Amino acid sequence: MKQMPRKISWIKSALKAVQRFPASVQREIATALEIAAAGEKADIAKPMKGLGAGVLEIALKHRGDAYRAVYAVKIGEDVWVLHAFQKKSKTGIKTPKEETDVIRERLKRLKEELR
């Protein structure tokens, strides 16, 4: 028996950030999140190191820019979108520390709220 897809919930600032992304990037993120809600993992999603199990990052390139959306699948019933940003780092593929700090803080706050 196929399970019902989970609800996709957003931290408000992550939703606002994604809404500023190009339309094609928004569509790809939405598709990847729908795949996550169905219990699968999109090809463009990968686990984020150092943030615990179940935290994944959607990574997209668009016209030379890099876009990221980070979601968690192991908090409560929903798939939670924690953070989204345009990556401007010149230090290669590593996510900038200030972005991982934001993700860590939102993860902590969300876990406390959903207790």
C-alpha cells in the first residue's frame, strides 16, 4: 500500500527567499520537495553534512548562479523547508558558515516548537 504524501511546511523566511528565485528554480525546488514528501529523494538533493540525519540540501545552478534550499524530513510529520539562499561563496562547493548557522538555529527552534 502506497503511503500518502507528507505535507510540505515552510519556515516563513525560507518561503520568501524561494519566491525571489527565478521561476524555473522555484519549479525544480517544488518538484524535489514533492519527491521528498512522497518518501523519496530527488537527484538534486543530498544530505547536508554536520546537521544530523534527515537534513538535505537541494542544489541548483541557474545561469551561473547557485541556489540552495534546505529541508528536514525527520522533524514531526511534515517535510520542513528550513532555509533557502542564493550561494555567492567563492570558496568552492562548501556552504558558507553563516548559512549553516542559520540552518542550525532554525532546526533547533523548530524541534523545540514541535515538542
